[in-house]
Amino acid sequence: MLDKSLRTDRLASSPIFHSRIFIFCATINQVRRMSLPTVFVITGANKGIGYGIVKGLAEKLQTAIIYLTARNEKLGRESLDKLIKELGDNRHSDIRFHQLDITDHTSCENFASYLKKEHNGLDVLINNAGFAFKNAATEPPEKQARVTIGINYNGTKQVSDILLPLIRDGGRACIEDKRRENGFPNSAYKVSKAAVIALTFIQAKELKSRNILVNACHPGYVNTDMTSHHGLLTVEEGADTPIYLATLEGNGPTGKFFYKRKEIDWSVPFVSS
């Protein structure tokens, strides 16, 4: 049921970097669960919420294969080593690294070829990579628009278009959307987010026949590098709803927007605590 009370939540006013998530989560039937591990892919996951999602999934799931991907291979591998050490005996799934730049067509194609060869597909795609300029940015508006839309919409659409055919039937999807009461002050950011959310709901309709559920989610104002550590929520709290949506079983909602595991009206301006 739509939780309208969440509209009054408050978010600090400082501008923040942004990562948002698509989750294409294939529902795993009992026969397949017994024979093959679930394959998760998280983009932009070398730090912040993406890192938290990988960590949370590895703690929660048994025998899954979780890909921590990042544009920078050195930083990505360092994050993988750090995460494995942090988890210790609490790691119950296999965490692997693969380079992936969502704005680079060749990088996306190479990763798709790898997944097809290694696993004959994947089950969950979490698009966490994204960007927003801060208020103090000195770049001219046209450059900010080109970069922001290029990453947040074009990059997300590109990696989704390339990996989507490899996702096994029976799934879900979600977008992570960080915004303030009236959206980000940067108009290019707001345009890119509106486009990505619209894309999500279009894909929800297109993928319904394959039983892939597509939803959006807002993680809240999280204490990460992206927020210059002004966020009010921990990384674990920000990762909670994406993980929740990615691991739901059975029939579920599609084409919806979630905050703190509850459905809300995405079109109504709100800010999060």
C-alpha cells in the first residue's frame, strides 16, 4: 500500500553525488536453486552504497556469486580485497571482481561475453553507477548536462540493454534515486533521473511477460564520499531497500517506487532522513 507519510521526511540541503540502482532480479525456482548459484552484478560498487550492497548480499545469501564491478580496475580489486577481509567468516557467498564502465560500449560488451561464457547469463543486475555535480562545480551548464545525462541515463540504458538479454526469466528490478525535497538543484540531474525512472517503468511493462519485476527505490541520504559524508544514514541502511527488493521471492510488485521497503508516490517531491 502507498505510504504517503514518507513524503514529509527531511534530507539535508547540501548537494550530493548520486548513485542509483536498477535491480533486475530473476526469481529462482526451487529446482534451479538446488543446482545453480544466483549470479548478482552490482555496478559502481567499489565504494559507497554499491559496496554496502555487495557486503549485505554476501552476508545474507548462501552460495550466491556476487560481482563487484567498477570502472577503475585497481580500485575495484582493492575494494574486493578489503571487503573479503571485513566479512571474514560472515561471508557466505562468492564475491568476484570484474571491470565495467557503463559509459564504454566495449567494456559492457566484454563483460556480457564473460557472463555468458562463465554462467550462461545472470540473475540480478544492480545498476548503482551514477553521478551528479555539486553546487560548487565550476563547469558550464552545458558540460554538466552532457556529463550527467551521459552517465546517469545513457550509461544506465546502455549497460541495461546489453546485459538485459542475459538475465534469466522470472525477475525484478529497482532504481535507487537520491534526491532532495524538490529534486537536485542541478536541472540536468533532475532530467537524467526523470528519464531513468521513466525507463524503469517502461521496462517493467516490457519485461512482465518474462516475469521480471522492475521497481525503483530511494536509499535515503547516506553517509558516503558521494555525500561528502554529510548523510544521515549509514551505508548499511542505504543498502537495505535495494537488497530487500533484489531478494524478494515469488510474485511481487513491478513498476513501483520504494523507500525504506515501502511503496511511495515517486512523482511527489519528498526528502529523506
